[in-house]
Amino acid sequence: MSKVIMYVSGFCPYCTMAEKLLRARGVVEIEKIRVDLHPEQRIEMMHKTGRRTVPQIYIGQTHVGGYDDLALLDQKGGITGLLAG
């Protein structure tokens, strides 16, 4: 299974929803990077993704985007393929 990395903050309902969706698709391990506790990580996230908001989700080397992007990808059946690598 591809590695999942998610930039998050502590009180983010979209981060929670993204995690629940990923877990429902069989993801056991999610590397969470807390941008609220480590501001330098938010800067890194913004440089990598061009976005300021969390969550920002990577499956393998693919930047999926935020929760809405993840949900849309799921509706199209694309999460399974990314997770399979």
C-alpha cells in the first residue's frame, strides 16, 4: 500500500473527515504533519502544494489535494488505484 502523508491541524473537521475516509478505504497508517504546532511545516506545505489550507493529502508521490478533492477522487473510484501504487 502506498504511503499516505497528510498535513493537518489540531482542530480541523476536514482533516478528521479525510482520515475517516482513508481508514474506510483500508489505510492503516497515516503520517500526519501538524502545521499548527510547527509553522515551518506550513511553509513547506505551501511551497509543495501551492495551498494554505489543511488537510493537504499525498498518496504515494501524488498530491491529492484537500478533503473535497479526496472525496471527489473516492466517488470516481480513484483512491484504490493510488493506494495500490
